[in-house]
Amino acid sequence: MNTALDQLSSLANERRLAVFRYLVTLGSGGAPAGDIAVYMNVPANTLSAQLSQLSRAGLITGRREGRSIIYSVNFDAIGGLILFLLEDCCNGRSEVQTRILAAITDVCRDDKDCLDMADAVQMKKVQDE
Amino acid sequence: MNTALDQLSSLANERRLAVFRYLVTLGSGGAPAGDIAVYMNVPANTLSAQLSQLSRAGLITGRREGRSIIYSVNFDAIGGLILFLLEDCCNGRSEVQTRILAAITDVCRDDKDCLDMADAVQMKKVQDE
DNA sequence: ATTATATTTCCATATACGTGGAAATATGGA
DNA sequence: TCCATATTTCCACGTATATGGAAATATAAT
């Protein structure tokens, strides 16, 4: 829960949320701190502080490559945060959970891998009963 | 996205997150501001400020009942926030999305309604293809 | 009308947070 | 070794946020 709080505060800032969303679009490849600063039009040291906060919260990770430090999002972390919210919000409220579930399966409609695994999940669930 | 920011900042505070989670456990019934203040062991006016922020963000709503104002969580809003994060995080990353999907269906395993609706979603999805 | 209860608004204060200049650190190339 | 590049740390300043006392508002009961 303290992790969740850190992650929420990290995302609860316009610039950091923008950085995070930008990094999401870049996938695991990520981008060097300097490039992000240019893209965001922010001084390097200012951005560094933001990146370090996102990093402390576990939402992104930096790896050194030569002189650059490449930041990329930690997809597991955001998944964890989503689950935290989900468990919070769905405490005995199956309608909400189901509504979200529907939306998710909807979102992955065009994605073969996603559908296959969703099916697998469904199978496993049916087996369990 | 501005809504999401407001909601994130509202939850990014220890006390407010605690209030929110407490209200979640109470369901749509909610609780009067005063009771929440007692439960949280916080002066009424201080808590009032927190409630009003959660309310401005749309995460909770207050309805007057006699002298009391009853606050209860807005499940749609938290669902919306989850979807926002999900769309952000799953931009072309079906593994993550699927992992979360699996976790959700897992969470609702014991819940007949949830399963039924998950099945319905699954059906609809298969039809679409 | 008056009083009691529930909550909010106003306001002052303290603390936390975001920002960017200047200096420090780390790596790579000549 | 010396210089250039990439990023961070240090620090000071301004702004935003959280807090709670005191007064205001709103409802209900007598």
C-alpha cells in the first residue's frame, strides 16, 4: 500500500504523467534522459528529478548505456497498481469489476495474442469449477 | 486526462486513500462525514477538506440526509481511472494486459455474478470474429 | 424563536513539492 | 591526460497543499 501511494503521487503530476505516458509509447526500448528532456522541453536537471521520482516508485527503470541513461517503463509495476485499485474498488462489487473486465477484453479485441490468452484464462476458470 | 490527474492526486495522499478505501468497504451505503471523521480520528473540518477534494475529483459523492451528509464512493469513477491506466500501460503490450485480465478473472472466481458476466463478455467477443 | 447537531467555509500557519542555476560525477573519445 | 557529452546532486527560492481553530450555514427538535 505504501508502494501504491508512492506510485500514485508519482503519477499525480502533469509533467511526470506525461513523461510516463511518453515512455509507455516507446515500450521496453525506452529513451535516454536527455532525449526525454528535449521532447518535454524541460531543463535536464528538472527532468532528472522527475525521472528519479518515477524510478523510486518503481514505475520506470534506468539502465546505463555508454554516457546515456535509458529510461523505460516497468509494465509490471503499473499492472500492480491497477490491481491494487481493482481490489480496492471491487470489494464485493462484481458489477464494477465485470464492467472493467468487459472493457479490457474489448480493448484487446484486435490483438490475437491477447485474445488467445484471454481464452486460456477463461478455460482455466471453467475447469476450476 | 485532466480528470485522471485530479483523481490521481486525490488518491495520492495517505489520509484520503485511507478514507477512500474505508468508503469502498461500506459500498453504496456510505457513511456520514462525522462518522468518518471519528473513525479516522481527524477533526471534522480537516476531514471535510479531504472529502471535498475526493468529491471534486468525482471519486465519491455526498448526499444530504437530514443534518448529515452521507458520502459514498463512485464506483464508475474508479473504474474509469483503472481504464485510463490500463489503456496507458497496455499500449501494444498485450502481455501486460493479459496478465491483468487473468488476475481479474482470478479475483472474481468465487463470485457467481462476476463469472456469469465474464462468460457473457467472452461470448460476445467470440461472436465478433 | 431558541437551542443543539452536523458540516462547511474562512483564514493563518507549517510543511511538502517543483523548479532550475551551478557544481559534481561518470563515461567516451582525441 | 585533457576535453566534450550526459546526467545527476546540491541548493535556494517560490508555489501548492495539509491542517485545525473560529465563525458561518443548514437542518432538526423543543
